[in-house]
Amino acid sequence: MRFLFYDRVSELGKGRIVGTKAFALSEEYLRGHFNRTPLVPGTILVEAMVQLLGWGIIHAHDFRLSAIVSLIEGVTIVNARLRPGFEARITGEILSTSANDSLGRAWLDVGGTRIAAVDRVIFNHFPASRPEALRELFRYCSGLGPQDLPGQEPGV
């Protein structure tokens, strides 16, 4: 099973990506979790931030590369005891990027309150074997249309 920890991308630029995730009780990873008191684990919040930031980096490089996380530092998670049923706003920013790697940070807000943050995420890059397939996968997983992703013809 593949887990995607954001529902859609609402803002996209060369150095910033913003998305949302509605955490529902029906999420598979909550089954039997926390002794019948479902809470969203902090590791899932970190994964949501890193996934979205990774796509922001891939987009910034026009889908010519893929990015693998190599370091995460400065993780802060507020003890919010988040029960399913909330929607999170996830923001990722690219601080620096090169052909070989990228440095970024990300945070997650619920109802205007910062719940989690990662101060430093480093991604290593490697060439994408099929950039157009990667672009199409991102379009599918982000909820964005062809008009939102330059370089792709409408209807593709």
C-alpha cells in the first residue's frame, strides 16, 4: 500500500509549496492505533511535511530529477493529541538548491496554530528517468490541472 499524506496542493512556486491534508478516522494507519483512541502520530505529520516539500523541489527542477530525503533536523511537534477529523495546512520552503541536493524547511498548521515543524531537511537528487511521467504523477497527486504546470499541454 502506498500512503500519500497530503490531499491537494493549493499554492505552487519555484521556492514554495502549500497543500492540505484532511486526516480521517478511515485512514488505514489508524486501525488499532493508540489502544482504541485514534491519534495522528507525530511521525505522520513529519512525513506529510517532507512529502510535500519533496514535490516542491521536484517541481522547482522541472521534473528532471527525483529527490530522496537524506537528513531531517530540528523537528518540533506540539503535544496536541490530534484526533482524526482535522484538516492541516502544510507549507514547504526551499532554502537552497543545486543539481545535487536541496535544503528546505516545512511546517504544519491546524486552525492557524503551528502543530509541527522541521527546521532543516536535506534531499539528495538523482536524474528522473521519465520526467513527463513524473510530471503526470504529480499532476494526478496534487489536484492541479495542466494549466498549473508549465510545459504540459492541456488535455495531456
